[in-house]
Amino acid sequence: MKPARTDGFTLLELLVVLAIVALMTAIAAPRFAAALPGAELDSGARKLAAGLREARSLAVSTNRAVPFTLRGGANLYTIGRGGESRQLPGKLAITLVTGRREISGANQGSIRFFPDGSSTGGRIELKGAGGKRSIEVDWLTGRIRLGE
């Protein structure tokens, strides 16, 4: 008579492991979901700040004024005249505060960068499920700062 095989797992052991994995997933999933809105908001703020820095660099390198145009209702922005529109992530409420001459419609306008690095200045505010972020553009230096 051959001895019984002992390698492998019993059905009961497999069910216990599956129950533990399901319990851990049920506990961890809401925590991941809660972190996503904040990540989406941070990503949008970083994308806008990078676009503003790109517009400033382009103005300095080409020795011409370069507008950074934001269409807040559509969550789109463009760099330069006739530039390609770029989409921002998610459902963000975007508000642009800039000079009166730079406003071109409802929640649409530009921040213009000049060859010396300066700009018309302004502020972009983003609101989403993860809170609020702002991006400040200094008119004198053209410096871009991310804030809470």
C-alpha cells in the first residue's frame, strides 16, 4: 500500500486564504479610492504649472510674446498662437484671474509671457473632490508658484 500524498493544499486551506485576501481587499479599496481625487487635482495643477513654464521659456528663447490660453470650462489650455490644445485630467473646476485685457470669454483668457521673462501675471485656481490648489504667476518676474 502506498502512503497518502502530502504535497499541495486542501480545499479548506485554499478557501481560508481566499477569504483573507478578500477581507484585505475590502479594507484597502476605499483607501485607494479616497486618494485618487487628490492625485487628480495635484496632477492637473502640475500640468498647468509645467505648461506655464513652457510658455515662459518659449517667450524667452524666441524673443517674442507667448500667450498661455486657458479655457476653464473645457479644461483645455494652449501655448502660443495656434498651438495644440492640451487636455487637463478629470472633473476640475478651473478659475482664471488675470488682467482685464487678457480675458476673452466666460472663464477663458490668457497669461502672456514676454521676451524678458515677465508676464501679465495672474492666478489659476483649481477645485476638485480632493480640495483646492492655486498657481500664481508673478507679473514682474514671470515666476510660477504652486500653492494649496
